[in-house]
Amino acid sequence: MINRLFILFTFFTSVFVQAQYTTVINSNRPGISESPYSVGSGVYQLESSLFYRNMPLIETFSNPESFGLNLLFRTSFFLEQLEFNLNTSLSHDKIGFKNLFSSSYNTTGLSNFTLGAKYMIYAPTYSDKSKEIRSWRARHSFDWKRWIPHIGIFAGINFDNFLTDYYKKGGFSTRVGLLLQNEFSNKLNVISNVFLDKIGTDYSEYSFIVTSTYNINDYWSSFIELQGVFEQYQKKSSIGGGAAYLLNPNLQLNASVRGNLEGNLFGITSTLGVSYRLDKHEDAFVELDDTGNKIEEDKPIKYDENRNFFGRLISKIKKLFTKNKNNQKVDLDISPNSKDENGEDKKLEKPRRERQKSLVDVITKEDEKQKKKTAKEIKKAAKKAKKEKEKMARKAQKEKEKAEKEIKKAQEKEAKEAQKEKEKAEKEIKRAQEKEAKEAQKEKEKIEKEARKAKEKEAKEAEKEAKRKEKEKEKLEKEIKELEEEIKEEEEKKEKEKKENDN
């Protein structure tokens, strides 16, 4: 059953392009390009994706890291070719500042909120090669009409008032785009988009997207995509690829990874998403004949359109004679049964002729009348255009003043934050210096203490040595005294012996 649904989907998207509704979900994910197709009336479709983005930190303010949820809601209820959509993103961003020093803070909120509509204005028809039975070559040859793209247009409004401060670009702004799609085969499609975004603000940008999608089988499809964004002061580009898997006719899973190039910096963005639709579509009633063909009313053909003065004059003359022939009718029924409304016999009346006005005068008057009407309408349109221009100028001036105020606020905020960071850095430096001074003082006191201890130790040792020397001196003096006494005793003994000898 699912295989048949996939075959029907391929058939409807490649041949019956005017019927926007398809039996299988038609999602723009996992790419970021827009197909010119609408989802079809009575369809409510939600395309969601989780994303993670990582970029190196650059000078001044930047968004090096971001992750969140992107939601795209699509529906159609007026015309099959007209679609209304809402695109928004809830993200958790890391905002970094890099100058003399680096710092960062985190913020969470809406990073995008766009309400828009798209309409497919042209859908080419391709030849059905399967019905070609006369030539195998003609049956399998390429249909060069497939180079003619399906054409759609997009218009939307960006609401920046709901976004976080980093993503605000000046209030309300417009976004317009041209959507093209070439179906080179039942499996290969190429989508090309050109967008002008944030029109009327100082942050206006031009971008293009080219996406090539290939259906591998009834369930899997792959894509490769190239994007370029041209802003006033910076150019960005990205290239990526991914795959989608159709789980059932109303549910699709997808994933992608892409490389981002901003100036000389390279980063990575990855996504993982789900697309789901609520299908309440009902086919319109078509009246068929006995053979099954659609019954169409014949449209009246107007032969007098886009004619010049003499063409209208000749047409008036022809209508005049045709009108006289048709109006000159005489009732020749004078039978007794022919009665009028009062019950009396009808009388035969002769046709009357009326004097015709000059056709040239009539046409001239009509032309003058038309010229006056046209001049009046042109004057009215010019007046209206002038008012609209003045209104747009006033609005642009207000938007400009508002943008200048926002820029001034942002600059003041950046200056305050830079001053705070500078003061913080100075405090850190002062603390480090005080800490180093304290450590140096402690080291000095420790050295002095050790020197004092060493000095005291040396003094004690010197005093001890002095005492030892003093003791040795006293001992020597004692020994000398004892020797002197012994010598004295010897001398006295000798003198005594001498005296004794003398006696």
C-alpha cells in the first residue's frame, strides 16, 4: 500500500503540478530552501528540527555557539497555489566578546519570527514519454522542456520585537523571494531561491540557495545544498548535505550537516528533525459527462477588444445594422384569436424609423469620456502614490531613527560591558600584585628569621667558645701560678740549704 502511495506522490509532483496537494507529505526539510509548491488546502503541516552550531570566536561581539529548535508551520485554505507559513526559532546562544581580553555570556529566546505567504504563479507541463510507442529513442529521450522551472513568489514580514537583543535588526522588516524548481526527472529535482531580507533596515541582505534532491528509493532521499549570504559588511556561505526517511505518508524523519564559512572562519551546523502533517484535504467537486470527461462552460468570445478608433467605428456600424434587422419585427397574426391584454383585437402597427445619431460623434464622445476618466484615474493614482511615498518616507525615517537609537544603545551597552570587563581585569591584576607582594613579604620575613636564627646560633657558639677559652686561660693561669709557687718553693729550699751550708 505504501509503495503505491509513493508512486502516486512521484506522479503528482512531476505531472499534475497545478494540484498542489499530494498524497504523501511534501517537506522542505532538512534543507533551508523553499519549494514553490504549496501544501494544499486543508493541510496543516509542522516541520521541526533541532540544530547545533559552532563557530570560532571573532573580534568584538559574535555568536560562537548556538543550539535550539526551529519550527515551520505551513497551511493553505484559500487557493491550492497559495500557502501561509510561520517560521520561528527558539535558541540558546553563547554571546562572546573578544578584544584585549575575552568574555562571554549565555542568553535564551527567539532568534527568528517570520510570517509569510507564497504563491506558485507558473507551472510548466511536461510530455508523458510513457505514451510514446512509435520510437524507443523518443520514449527514453530527455524532455528539454524540463529546463523550464516552476515559478513561485514569497513575501513575508520579520517581527524583531519578539527576538533577543542580539538578533534584533530594527523592528518590522520585509522579506521577499523568488522560488524556482526544475524537475529533471522523477528522481532528481533542483530548487533555486533568491531572497531579499530585512528590507528597509540598515541590515538588509541578499542571499541565494541552490538545492539538489535525489530520491534514492520509495523511502530514502538525499540532498546537497549551497547557500550564499551577502550583507553590507560581511559575506557568508555554507555547503551541506543530508538525508530524509519517509516513515509513513504523513511523517518524515531527516538529518543534515553543513559547513559554514564566515570570512576566514569555518564552523559546523548539524540538524535532526521531524516533519508531520494533519491531512484534512477534500477534493473539489468536478462535474463529469457520461464518458468521464470534465464538463466546462464555454467562455464568451469578445471580438472588439484591443481595437483602435476605426476598428471600433466599423464594429459600431455592423452592430447598428444587425440591431435594426433584429428589432424590425412585425406581428402579422390578425386572426380572431389574437387578442391583446384588454381582450381586444391586436392592430397591425407599422415599423417606425428613428433618426440615428452620428456614429463618429458618439464614438468621439465616448473616447473623450474615457480619456477624462483615465486622466482622473491617473491623477488619483498619482495622488495616492504620492501619499504612499510620503507615508513610506516617514516610516523609513522612523525606522532609521529607531535603528540609530538601537545602535546607540548597543554601543553604550558594549562600552559599559567593556568598561566593566576592564575594571574587572584591573581588579584581578591588583589582586595578583597584592598577592605577590604578600608572598614576597612572607618570603623576606622568613629569610630574615632564618638569618636571625643563624646569627643567634653563631653568637651562642662564639660565646661558648669564649667561655671555653676563658676556662683554658684560667687553667693555664692556675698552672702558671702553681709552677711559680713550685719555683718559689725550690728557690726558698735552695736558699735554706745554702744558709745551712754556710753555717
